[in-house]
Amino acid sequence: MKIVVYIVAVLLGFMGLMFIIGAQGQVIRFVVGGVLLVAAGVVIYLTRMQPQVTQTTNVQKIDLSGNVSLEKLKCQNCSAPLEKNSIEVKAGAIFVHCPYCDTSYQIEEAPKW
């Protein structure tokens, strides 16, 4: 896409130069040639000043309250051991995807009373 824009800018610049060179004392041709040269410069400037796309990564950390003990996480469906890459946080809820039985479910905290 940038190549097409640069070609258009070169054509505008060329036409501007042709109008200025062939003006033969006519003011309107100088004006048209100047406008075409300025338009070519603006097109090139705007093409070069496009913002660069950057990729950002968001990290969500969960602060657990109360007494927390580390346990091996097992699938509720097939009891296979799950690893940390099987757990995802979506919209503030914890979801588990078992790679063995291909089930997905949300982890719900048991009441503490």
C-alpha cells in the first residue's frame, strides 16, 4: 500500500514540476504547480508519520485472601493432573481446560463457613 502512495506522490511532484517549467509567465500555472508539489510533500509526510503498531501484554495477578495451601490441581471430570498452562483467567473468573479429556469448566471457591 505504501508503494502505491509513493507512486502517487511522485506523479503529483512530476506534474507540479511540469506545470512550473511550462508556465511561460502564466501565474495560474505557477500556482497549480506549487499546489501539486505541496500535495506531493504532504502525501509523503503523512505516509511516513503513520503510527507504529505495538503489541502489549497484560498480566493479571490474583491476591488470595485467607489461608491458602498449595495442592495438586486435578481435573473434575477425569482426575488427570493439571499444569499451570491449563488455567486461564477470563473476566475475573478462573477457568480450567483439561488437555486429557478436553473439558473446560470454571473453578468455584467453596464457602468457608
